[in-house]
Amino acid sequence: MPFARRASDRRIEVFSSKLGRRLSLSSYAAWQLWLALDANPAVSTFCERPTFIAGSLRRVINFWVRFRRDLEAEFWLLDDADDVDESG
């Protein structure tokens, strides 16, 4: 999905060794979750911002995740309250 954002919004660029490509993340919480997904050997693959939830809020799904043990995958949605500035 395109990465639409205001000029004041956070954008974090990372490289995923598991996916072999760059990702653009929109929050510190998404960065923390990406780090856990990329380092977790139980995760076989994942995708950032795969789709959105239609409706009045039109929330973006943060990650689609597939584990090695499962044939099914999951959508993961971060709560906006999870993105807390811990710098000070």
C-alpha cells in the first residue's frame, strides 16, 4: 500500500533481512514490532501495511504475518496509543 502521510508524521526506513528488501514504517511501535518479526525464527514471512480496514476511520493494517508452524496467516493492527515517544 502507498505510504500516505503528513509532512510532520514519522517515517522509519529499515532493511529486512528476512524479506530481502527495504520497508517504510510509520511509528516507533511498528519499528519495534518489525524488529521482533524479522528476528523471530518462528515467523516465515510478513508484509507491512498489506491493506486497510474500510469504514469511517479507514485504519491501515500494520502487518500480515505467517508463522512456520501454521498454514494460516494473521493480520496485526497496532493501536495508535502504542506509539509513545520514549525519548525523554
